[in-house]
Amino acid sequence: MEKKRIIVIGGSAAGPKAASRARRLDEHAEITMIQKAPDLSMASCGYPYYVGGFFDDRNQLLTSPAGIVRDSKFFWNAKRIKALVNTEVTKIDRKNKSVEYKDLVTGEAASLAYDKLIIATGATPRKPPVPGVDLKGVTTLQSMADADFLRQVGDEGEVQKAVVIGGGLIGIETCEALHLSGIEVTLVEMLPQLLAFLDKGMARIVEKYVQTKVNLILQNGVSEFLGENGKLKAVKLLDGSEIACDIAVVATGVRPNSALAKEAGLTIGEFGAIEVNTYMQTSDPDIYAIGDCIEIPNLISGKKVHAPFGDLANLQGRVAGTNVINGNSAQFPGTIQSGICKVFDYGVGSTGLSEQNAARHGFDNIETVLNASPDKPGFMGAKLLITKLVVDKNTNRILGAQVLGPGDVGKQVATWAMAIKGKLTVEDMINADLPYAPPFSLAIDHSIATAHIMQNKLNRLFVGITAEQLKEKLDKKDPMFLLDARNPNEYEAQKLGIGETLIPLGQLRNRLAELPAAKNTEIITWCKISLRGYEAARVIMASGYKNVKVLEGGLNAWPF
Amino acid sequence: MEKKRIIVIGGSAAGPKAASRARRLDEHAEITMIQKAPDLSMASCGYPYYVGGFFDDRNQLLTSPAGIVRDSKFFWNAKRIKALVNTEVTKIDRKNKSVEYKDLVTGEAASLAYDKLIIATGATPRKPPVPGVDLKGVTTLQSMADADFLRQVGDEGEVQKAVVIGGGLIGIETCEALHLSGIEVTLVEMLPQLLAFLDKGMARIVEKYVQTKVNLILQNGVSEFLGENGKLKAVKLLDGSEIACDIAVVATGVRPNSALAKEAGLTIGEFGAIEVNTYMQTSDPDIYAIGDCIEIPNLISGKKVHAPFGDLANLQGRVAGTNVINGNSAQFPGTIQSGICKVFDYGVGSTGLSEQNAARHGFDNIETVLNASPDKPGFMGAKLLITKLVVDKNTNRILGAQVLGPGDVGKQVATWAMAIKGKLTVEDMINADLPYAPPFSLAIDHSIATAHIMQNKLNRLFVGITAEQLKEKLDKKDPMFLLDARNPNEYEAQKLGIGETLIPLGQLRNRLAELPAAKNTEIITWCKISLRGYEAARVIMASGYKNVKVLEGGLNAWPF
């Protein structure tokens, strides 16, 4: 039997996974991996933590768990994969089933034939097309070289000020890294909010927190990088303002590297990324594509998305690695776009669709709810979690959840991701059976409590109002009766101070006379997390008031 | 309209939840809660952590998150629930729809009529019926009084030695609490393993760890508590040995408190607990029962179980509280018996069926697999997780997962619990979309990697052998070739030393000649986590060996 010839273009994340999987399925295949960068299998998601000093040994980004650097020698010895580095594929010749490539060091060119080809060319950071973008000091955080540069900046301690451009995942991770290096950071984001995967109200909470660490500028962008002698001195923004700085990190998203595929005539999708089926097969049956260079279906809406995440790249790699050896037997169905980000001491994560994304994906009858409550009992060192749950009201199916706060966000997002994977409804989550003990969660886990609140809202046991909605009403000076249902000592420690009346829940039934006489008065209740706010609303509704609302998430979710 | 009269018997966990839910649905109902103990809404799962000094303020076990003690006054003021404490219900008169009760302080008796009754009488610790069980120093950890006693023991610092009887959740939590109080602890368990919800091999790993903290005695029980002047001096075991000690804590499980229901003629199930339907309704339509006094279906097998967990009690309370007001509209379908326990610095949890429970519940074609690998990248401070996954081979449906180790066990168990809730198969988990960033998980989450390993095993890409199976073969001196595929420096640092040959994976293809010539030789491979062990097995199988096995979990899961 002929040996199968497999070529993998790309050696960062998806590529090595596909090549390794192929090898494990076929010891005799000839597997060649062609990598443009000098390194292989870089843990690129770890760059911000290396820059931020979470660890000092650069090699940890490049080594196997056993401490061996994953270089060409490693791939040959441990996996019999021929890995060419500093080598660029210049052309895919589909007719002759071969690729042409060039050694970027020697300039030598060559070609190699394949039976099956896997494209894992990744994505390239977008850079704003403005003057000065090539000044020394303007960088991205995408390559090992970038990480080395920014780490050195931190170690040398000479840089005082930095500007980070882009308030997405990488931008925020970069802010934390630079902040930990003792640098004063200004974060500039073009959109009116950070972290576009969050709904605006949730983003507002993150912004309030981030502002305690960095200077935050929203709805503004870079018009020019200003320099002296080729070195960055300041960033000029679209509004004309200038921010003096020694370095600027651009993190304004990535562009799929699909040029090679496009030139070869493979079908490119609406995001400019390579189109594949669930087998990870391109429009050419002998060519597969995986990782940041492809677009894939969102599993909830069926619509295509560009989702450049390291975890998905690995899963796709396993599928392509299987199929090039065994024929199309493994499938990657798509993504629910689960993501998470460390934002200083907060976790911020999301899975499924946000409210704004649900609308964009065609869901027109949705309900949302906020739960801001602890992850564990107070006596076990509880930390706050804030969850926004998005549900399709037609089916009660869970569409998405956003979670943030200092609490155990990772577990919450994983729980919701699995709920969405299982196509569960609110009713399914009501009696979810999660592991409980005080060191790990509340008796009713935060996620289940969120489902309870959602059910109560769907059943009209209460009507909710979000912080932004209330703020808008306040700004418009709408007539309302505002009721804080907490105890006086809690009130003294922290209050909204927006004209509210303090009536502790325990006194409410005896003080109903203090409410406005007109039963159609708009009454808004809250407490710290709005459980007592909810109970107060129930009491007030039972005495005939027709327009009672609960401030969702209570004080805990008030971002103003 | 007449006011609904609701009586709830029991004021610890399920009872208050049901009463509070009923109140939120009906402001005008007359709700009475009758509690035998002096306290209400005790956070009883927190007792071990109070005893162990995780926190010092006893009131935190009794207060609302806002710091108000949940006493009768609180329940009246905040919830208009009349809560009688130190009051025992002596009879349920179903004909007249009333209960008779007695004030345990004054001895006064009275009766009260109900429209709907909720029984939440809980469970009582089993005590071994042996001499000396009433000696001073023999206790349980079930009541606030028990917690006070054991906390005082720790604070006074006079007790040197303690014996804990029972190696279940509470027993092990008690061990940790006493150990943290500076007491030398001996743990005695009647079964051949700790934590019966774990399979034996997983329990063995816990036992190895627990032995670094306490003296562990398995397969032995108490024959007598020995005392002097009414005070405990030693525990005598069934094998005749004696363990000197000042205190003994009995944690040998609980018995449902169903006598009252039984006397009233309600149907009692096979576990001696009250039978209910999914509405939490007993055989009398006007009487509901919830919490530790009932038995409920296991959702995977459909078989009834007694599952006395605080989280389920709360969920059931919500359902009963809804149904007594709105009629049967809410349901609690059953449990997958998710549980978790802090075992010193390990988390130990389980959801669904273990291998031994799957067999007991009628599953006769199952596959299991072990994954022992980190929860995060090494550079982010990875900690070990060991997972055993149990799958129905007929359907590839996930039946259960056990997880333990110093890593993030809570998230793993929650993930699997939701997978089981969604009735997912191995294939579904293969491409689960979980939130990834280095501070939170590996790019391929430990749970997903476990599914990958399971799929590889189901597809016969490797044959596994467990540590116990290998140990058995070693004891029988079966002829085998044992191959450690790690690097020399790893081998020097830690090795099994059971006659293995060290051939690093990177050298294996060049050293195949060192393997036994006979292709039917049984060859067993491993590394630290058995990924390289698996890769080595693939190489060896490809060169014609017919009987190659991978040691599941590698060195990480070797408990001997």
C-alpha cells in the first residue's frame, strides 16, 4: 500500500493538532507541516500572562507538558512529523495536488505533493491604516516576537505609558499585562462599549471595574501614531486629542489568512474566511481547512460566523486529522461561541447569544434576566457573580448567558454552555442537579437561581427593570416611587441615592400606608441582589399596585 | 375568598424554602412552619467548616445574607410565616386535615388545621447499636448543638485524639475539620473503600491521599465505645483492637424521618422514606413531602433512591411551595445524584452513575475510561484532575463521571452533570464548546479530552488497563513487557519501579528492536498522564504487536 502523503500548512494550534491526530491514526503516513513562523505549537493564548509576569520562563510557551521544546526535532522524534519552520507556502497547485513553498531564511523554493492537504493558516491582526503605524513602539500581541518585546518592556521598566487600541479579549488581556508591569495604560475602543460579545449593560459593569485600573476611552479611534526619530511618542485620536505614550498595542481583531486558498480557487465565505463543511472539507474534497482561517456555523442560529478561538482550532484539528486518514468520518458541527477572559480580578465570559446577537441572528421574541448574587455561602468567602440569561420566549429555550464578576465565572459559563449544547429550556434548568457543598457553591447554584428568576419573570411573578432603563427614566424625570427594601445599616453603608425611600422588607407590611395612594403609580423596588426587592414587589402587588417593577440585579448590578 | 391554610412540618432546609415560595405566590395564605429544633434554616452543610475554623462567627450559619438571624421573628416580619420552634408534630390527622403538636419546652399540646400540608421532617443520623454509644464524647455532626460541641472541642485544644466512624461525605468533612483543629484523627469505615459513590479505583486514590492526613482503617466497624465515668476513653473495633480517643463522631449515614407519615397511613417506599410523585405529592393529594424524608427517582435508571442532599431539598421545596398554592403545576423529576466534597486540598465529586452503580441499576454493557491530566496550562499553575467516565456502550450515552484531585473539580462535575441532564453522548462531548482562556482551562478542556480518550477507546485505537488490573497481573506475576515512555529526567524523579523498561517516546521508533520478538507479548505502556503512553502504544501496534495496553491515567492515577 502506498503511504498517504499529508501536508499541513500552519504549525501553531490547529495544524499540529491535525498532524498529530493523523499520525496517531496512521503510523505510516508521510506527514509534513509547513510553518511560516520560526516557532511551532506556541501557546499564543498565554502571551499576555508571560508579558504580565504570571510566569518567567518563556520556554513554557513552547514546551510540551514534559518540558520538551516543541521544535522540528521534537515533532520528528516524538511524532515522525516533518515540520518545516520559517517556510512559507506560496501556492497550492490543486491540479497537480502539490504545494510550492519557500524557505524564508535561504530563499530556496521547492514543491511537495499531497494526497490530502490541510490549511491552517490562521489569522493576522488588523492594523488601522493610519500614518505612523510602523513606528517603533507600535505593536500587536500576536506572535512570540511581540510577546518577547512587551515582556522586555516590562522587565526594563522604562516605559511609563502605553495605549492599547481595541477593547476586545486580547486588548483587555493586554491591558492587564501592561498594568501588572507597572505601566499606566489607556484603553481606546471604537465602539460605545468594551467586549462586544457582552450586552451593553453587562459591558457597563466591566467598564466601571476596568476604569479602576486603566484610563478608558470609548467611541474613539486612532487617527495617527505620532513619533520622533521613528519612535512612537503619542497616539492621536479621531477627536483630535493626543495621548502621550511610549508604546501602543493594536488589538483590533484579526483577518482570516485565506489568500492562499482564494488564489487556489477554493470557496471563500462572507467573512473572507475559507468555507468548509462539517468534515472541515473545503470546496476541494482533497483539501481541508481548520482554525482561524475558516468560518463555521453558529449552532443556535445556523448562521456562519468567524470564531477565531484556540479551543475550536484544536477540535477542528482533531476532526481534519481523522478525516484525512480515515475518510470523512469525524465532524465538527459548529460553535456556540463560548468565551472567557480574565479581566484583572474578574472573570468575564459568555456562551451562546447575547441579547443583541440574538436579535442579529433572527430571534425576535426573547426574554432576558439578570442575577447578581454570590457564588458560595458568605461563610466560605463568597464572591459576586452577575449573570444575564437570554431565552427564546417562543420555546423557553436557553439562547445564551453572559457571566462576570470576581466569583467562579468559569464554572458558570461551562454550565450554561452545556445547557445550550443539550438544547435545554428554562424548565430543564429549574431542577438541574449540580454538585453542591459549601466550598463549591450555594445550595441553589447561581445558575439554577438564575433560571428560577427567569421562570418567575416569564410567569409574570415580577416585572423587571434594568439599571440602564431606570437610569433613563431618572434622566427623563419620570414620576416613580423608588423603594430600597434593605436594612438601615446596609443602606448607610451603600445606597443609590436617587430619591429612594428606605422601607426594610421586614417592616413593609406594616408601612404600606407610606406608599403613594394611587395604585397605578410606578413603583420600583430593590435590595442588594433584588431577592428582597422581589419579595417587596410581591407584597406591594398583592395590595393592589398595578405597576411594580424590580430593579434587576439590585445594587450589585448598578454600574452608575 | 378563604385564605389558604398551609402547614409545613420542618424548618431546616426544604421546609423554609417551600414556605417562602408559597408566600411569594400568595400574600394572603396562612402559612405555619413547625420546627422541632430550636433553630431555623440552619446552614447544616456548613457545620464542618465552622468546626474546622474556616470562619468563627457561629451566627453565619443562621443568618440571611444580609446578616439577620433567621428566627421566628425574621420569618414573621420578612415573610409573614408563623414559625414555631422547639415544637414537635405528634400526629397528622388526615381525616380532619389537621396536625397535633406539642411545645417541647412547656409541654403544651395543640392542633392546627390545614388545607395543604408539607412534610419536611428530614433524616436522623444512624448510630451503631453498640454499648457505650451514649457516653459523653460520642457525637454526630448533624445539629447546631453538635457543631457547637465540636467547635468548642477544637477551641479548647484539650482533645488529642478522635475517631470518626464512617467514610462518607460527612465523615470525611468531619475528619478535615478535626484535623484542622489539631486533633489526631482515625477514620474507620466498614466498607472496603471510602466514599461509596466512587468506584473502587477512584476511592483508592482518595484513600492514598487521606492517609497523609489521618489514620485510615477500612473494613472494620465499632463493636463498643469504652468509657470511664461516663466519658469516652476508646473505641473498640470489630476485630478486637482498641483506639484510645477523647471523642468519636459517628457519620454512618442517615435514616429518613418517616414515622409520622407512616402512622398517618401515607405510602412509604423501599428505603423507608415517603413516596411522592413528581409534584412532590404523597399518596394523600393534600399532603406533600420534600427533602431528606422522601425517596425520588434516579433520572438515568428510573429506579428510586434516597438522596439526602441540601440542594435537592431546596429544589423540592420550591416545587411543593408552588403546588400547594397553584395546584400541581411544578415538577421535580428526580436526581442524577450529583455530589461533591472537599477532602482537605482535593475536591472529590461525582454525577450520574459510577461503574458499580451502573451495574446495580441494570446497565450491563458499559465502558469506562480514566483521564489524569491538568486543569490548566502549566504556566498558569496547573493542578491535577483525575476523571473516570462511565458510558453505556449500547448508545454511547454518558452515564456518569467521577472527578477528583487538587484541580478545579467543581467545574468538571458541573460540566458532566449538565451533559447527563442533556442526555448527551460521547460524540456530543467530543466537540463541546466550553469557555477557554489559560487562566481557566486547557485549550481542550479536561472534560472534552476525557471524551476524546473515551472515543479512542470505543474505536479500539487503544486498549486500556487500570492500575488495579495491572497490580493484579503483577501480583500474579503475569509475563508482560512494561514500557515507560517518558524522558530519563522524569523517570529519575518518579517511577513505578515494577520492572519497566524506559524508552522515551522520542526514541521508540529507533529502538523497536528492544521490544520482545514475539508479537503476541502483552505490552503495557504509560507516561505521566498516558498521552505519550498512548502514542507509544500506537507506534508499537503499528509494528505488529497484537496485545498492547495503555495504563489508564498513567503515573498520575497510580495509587499503590
